[in-house]
Amino acid sequence: MKYVWSGTGMVMVSLPILYSSQVCTSGSSPEQGVSDRTQYFTTARNLLISGADAVERLMSSYKEIVELAGYTSRVAEMFDVFQQVGEGHFKRTIVSSTKHKEAQLHICDGQIQIKGVVKDSLDGSFSLRNVPIVTPNGDVVVPSLSLTVKPGDHLLITGPNGCGKSSLFRVLSGLWPVYSGELYKPQKCSMFYIPQRPYMTLGTLREQIIYPDTVQDTLDKNITDDDLLKCLASVHLAHLVTREGGWESCADWRDVLSGGEKQRMAVARLFYHKPAFALLDECTSAVSIDVECTMYQAAKDAGITLLTITHRPSLWKFHSHLLQFDGQGGWTFEPLNEENCPS
């Protein structure tokens, strides 16, 4: 609507100028006639462009109104649920599934009862024993999962979309409950999760690296700007300090940084926090393979145990164990070797 209309209009208003055969009236020069026609053409062009912009805004406003209506509906639904919960009338809808019995779930009054046990592990490892992966609406993704990840056992997780890869991370981090079975977690274990689309906070360049810490937290930890520069250098982003005007520069980092730079910035946070376990959910999908391999090797050298969701064969060599989901609730857990590792 915007460009076709304005382009067609410009062609139409230019035709009289290009093919005009009007004879100049007495007392007027040919140059005056050209000047008048140019003035009329410019005026008509400006009117056409303004009209095209107005129509474009009118068309795009429909999409914005529909999005606003959707947001309003979701917020209103959330308030209704809060009111029902406060009155004790809310019951979460449970998706019917033939895997409920296989997962040994306890259902009472249409609600899944949380019967799982979370314990502290003595050797600092993660261990799941017959733990099902269940979505918040009660759909069973994996009926029963049993595995053990010790410190230094770098785990690679693969499988089709919707098979439970990211859901496993939610169970490990405590975002989703353990409905049955046993989950052993290290006491006071530090984990750091990096999604595929990392969050860029509002603030300075320094605050992008230390997120979710504050500047005062870095001072309490005796971390200097040189240490932060080393974190950026590990992900090939040391040039950002000079390019963006120093550590105190503020910008809308979602727009300033490219997709690959935002993912590398999230990995720089990993080197800053230095957790015991790193949950990496396809966090380098927009990063080149050479830089990606450098970052993974640096993470292993820092003593961070990697739990990685990826489809890139180039990352298999950085892991020692493989967890593969088949998308139907089945899974296999085995050590990585030359036979099952792609070339």
C-alpha cells in the first residue's frame, strides 16, 4: 500500500511534465513554464507520500490493536485466575494422557499430587531416579527418567522439538516440581542457565556482564574491570569496551548488539559467575563454529560442568555423555565414544 501507491502516483503526476506540448502564453518564458510544472509536481509528490504514509499507519494500526487486545485478554485471564485461587475455587486443567499410569502419578480430584522427593547428594552430582517430566498443564513428556551427572561429566542432550530437553532443565533448577521419584542435587549447588535468546538488561555495558549481580556485588567480590575484560576476551567481545565508549556507556543493548553478540555476552556472564553446572539451551546457535569451540573449551578449562542442548555435531567432542530423547517418551543415556560420536 505504501510503496506501490506512492510509486504509481509519481508516475502519473510526471506524465504531463514528460509529454507536455502546451505552448507558452504571451509574456511567459519557457523556463517559467518548467518552473511551474516542477512546483506542481513537487507539491503533488509530497501529497502522495503523505497520503501513502497515512494509509500505511492505518493498516499497521490494525495489527497493533489486535496485539493489544490479545495482551489485554491474557492479563484479564490472569487476574481471573488470581481471584479464583484466592477464593479457593481454581483447579488446573489436566491434559488427559495415557502416560499418567506409566509415570506413576498420583491424581486426586483431577490434580496431580507432588509425591517426588528432592534430596541432597553426597558426592556433588545430579541424580534422577524414576523422575517423570510433566508440563504445568499435566501432560507427561517423559514417563520416567533415570540418570546421574557427576562433576566433570559433560552431558549432551539431543532430540526432536518438544521431547523434554528444556523441560529437564526446569526440573533440575526447581522451576517445575518433582511429581514422583527422587531427585538428588548438590547442597548449595550453583547453576547458571543460558537460553537461546538471552535477556539484555537496561543499564551500562558493565551491568550486561555481571547480570543479575549489581555493581555493589562485584565490589564485594573484589572483581575489577580487568577481570570483566578477561570475560569478554574469552568470548571475543573485548572490542565492545572501545566500540561502545567504555564500561559506563548505556544503550538499548537489544538493538545495539547482534544476535551472535548477545549470545556471546550471555556466555561471558557464565565466565563471570563461574558456576559448578552450566545449563546451555542452544545458547550458541548464532555464533560461528570456531568461536563456539573456543568458548566451550574455555568453560571446560574453568572447571564448569556442561549440560548442553544442541543440534550441532561440532559440540559433541566437548562432552562425555549423551542423553537422547526419541520424542515418544523414550530416552537413552550412554557415554560418548567414537562409535556414537559423529565425525
